[in-house]
Amino acid sequence: MLFCQRSNQFSYPFSYKATFVLVVALTLFSCTNENNARKVIRAPLDRPNVIIFYLDDSAYGDYAHNGNPTIATPTISKLAYEGVNFSQFYTTSPACSASRYSLLTGRVPGRSGLDNWVIGPQHPKYLHPKELTIAEGLKQQGYRTAMFGKWHLGSPNKANGMTTDSLPLAHGFDQWLGTNVSHDYANAKLLESSFNEPQFVTGYRELASDLPSHTDISNNLTKRYTDRVVSFIKKNKAKPFFTYVAFNQPHLGLHVEPRFKGKSRRGLLGDVMGEIDASLARVLTAIDETGIKENTLIIFSSDNGPWVKFHQKKHHRYGDVRLDVGYAMPFRDGKGSNWEGGHRVPGIFYWPGVFSRGKVEQAPISTLDVLPTIFALTGVSLSTDRTIDGRDISGYLLKSSGETVKPFEFVYWGKKNQATALRHGPWKLVTDTYSQLGDNYGYQASVKTPLLFQVEHDLSESIDRAQEYTELTKSLSESLVKYQQEVDSEINFWQKTNLLFY
């Protein structure tokens, strides 16, 4: 930053005097303009802006910096190379709704009161209004908030009385443009917050429905969201802001703006990733041009692993999409499983001048840690009237931090939001194996006969160590059972309000 100070007086020969006056005048003019341009910008640590990019079904191996040889991700890889790249980043669930719940609340899916890991458009429940989201916490600190992208945490429908509590404005967002569910649902809608008539429900207008029948709209979603993000940044550059950007891609079916189609060596999947990468480049440019680069924290991740189920068969709606699915490698399986490929996703934290630069952090973290960390960095107090399962991981991020981070203990959550595995240190205990592939890879697991893997040595979970480490297996099994009992005993918000739709 340029600091303009009053110059000391010196004695100059007359012949230099006019030149000196001109230089001083130009300097003062320059400093005045510089100060005017920057006077609206806060110190970096004073309520930093926060942008979360959350992709859909984007796999660990879909990025150049993670070793993909034919998918180019120069902008995303730049964030990894110039920020903090977590090589062991986890999402709590291998499916979208439960994963998004944990990201926004810092709580495990078992506390949600939701019945499933996916909340379809006709499901009566939704993210309960009493849950505290990142957006709601930041609004307490004077933030402007916006969401652009897929919600998938509830929809107004007949079963819930068409309630608007099921949509983003009820959960701390000032504005929203996006889909209520994944774009491949037959009745998926593109909605926008608006109080102009006509309205789908109060506060929202419907821009499109049945998205699979409107490929022109689906092809344009990534660009449409990015346009809004850039506009939001420019409009709110003088204020602290939070924006949650939940791209629909690369969830099947793949859609891309025409100018990106056919550009990647990796085919349509590479084209889609190329457009997402270009979108991030546009956002970074907007941040640079508005002078808020050092005021803005960016987090990049995905909701779960790749939909490997369709590596092997055709999609019921989109036909042969076997080559449209990404890579969980070197991890086993993908979306819809509690093998590592379902939960391991990219995890990047980027904040120039504040976070460590070019750091690969091997300590495991999860989406649960996002809310507590953002709140710690922005001065928001954690709620004391509910369990927050995540940790503040600032100690891994800040360049000069001496803060220690609490030990990592992570639970994997299954289809009915039940605990199915436990990660403790480098060890993973598995009490139930499931996969959308219908393949248990030759293993059988239960609470009585769990599996044990050392997942930092054995990335593909191919060697069961339970018989070698019987005491550790017993201890971790007891811990997992106890944890499930603790979660089950906590009355969730749905139980407290006793709202029944059936």
C-alpha cells in the first residue's frame, strides 16, 4: 500500500524550484487519488470478505495440481500453489445435501434431523431455520451475503405447505440465484430471489423449470452465476461481504457454455472444468480491480467424490456418460460410498498476504472446520446453545500463527445420516461398507467385526489391520458407538419444533 507523507523542507536553487513544485503537486494529486480509491478498504484482518466455491461431484483427481495430465486448471492450481492446499480434506457425507448441511453449519449430518443424505424436491423437510449458517453469523458482523448456485437443502412443496423457510433467504442470504436441487431432476427449477410479480413463492421468481429439457439454460448456468458474483463483488467492494458459489457442475449431465466446448484434451469433463477455472479467473480479476485482494479469503472445495456409478453403465436420462465422470484416484470408489473416494475432495484456502503462501498441509481437516475458522477470522462468536463439531484451523493457515489446532477425529456419515466409519489419526475404522457400485471389494464389516485401515500408508484401503491391532480396533469401535449415541441423544431442531408433514 502507498503511504503519502508530508515532505521535509529543503533549500533548492531557484532553477530547480518550479520542477520541485510540479513534482510535489503531482505527488499530492496521486496520493489523494490513491487514498480516495483505497479509503473504503479495510485492513486485511478487519472483517475480511469470504468467498466459498463449492463444486458438485468434483473429484480429487480432476485437477492439474493433483496430477491430472489432461485437465487444465491454471487458476484453481494457482490458488493451491499460492495458498494453503490441504492434501487430506474431507467432506462429512458422500452425497450432496448432507455435505452442504455440514459446510454451512459446522455440524455433522446426524444432528440435522433430516431423513436422508439427499433432500429431493418433494421432501417435506429442509435446513431448519434454527440452524445457524455461515451467512447468518456473518450478517451479525454487518456482512452483505449472497448465494449463487445449487441449494439442495430443501424446496417449497405441497408436503411442507410451500414454505419459503426451505430456501436460502431464510438462512442468512440477502440474495440468491440458483437451482433448488441438482439440475438433472426432471422438476429442477432455476430460481431467483425477487419481490417482483409474478412469483413462484413469496420472495422468489421462477426463471425455468424442468431443467433437463432446457439445455440452453443448463449450458449457461456457470456463466450466469459468475456474472452475478462479479457484479456482487463490484457493488459491495466497500463493505464486508460473503458469497457462497455452488456451481452445478461437474454433476451429470455435463453442461458447458459453447465457447468452451471442444477445448480440452479430456473431452467434455475437461471442457466443464475449463469453464469453471475461467470463472474463478474472472472472480480473481474482479477482486484485483476493486483493490480488495488482501481483504478477501477464498475457499475452494467440492461436496463429495465423483459419481463412479456411471463409469460402468449408462445414465437413465443422459445415456452413455461413462467418460463424463471424474477421478477419485488414488482413492477407492466415489460418491455414495464411505470409502475414501467418496469423502476425499480438493480443499484450498487462499488469502494473499495473510495465509501461508505455497503451503501443502498434510494434516487432515474437513468441511466441518470451515464455519469455526471463518467465524474466528471474522470475529463471530460460536453458538453455545448447540454442538459445533468443527474446529478452528487458523493455526494451519496464518503465516505467523502460534495457535495449535485440536486433534482431528472424523466420522463418516451414511445414507440415513448414520455414523459408519471413524478416522482417528492415520487410522480408519469401518463398521459398514457401502457403495453405489454394489461392490464391497471382498470385505464384510459390522460393529462387532469392523475393518481397520491405516489410510496414510494404505491410500486405497486394501489391507485390513484389525486382527493386528485388536486393542486399537476395540477402542475406536467403542468410540464410534459412543459418538453415535451422543448424537442420537441430542434433540435436534426438527424434534424440538415437532413439525410433522406426513
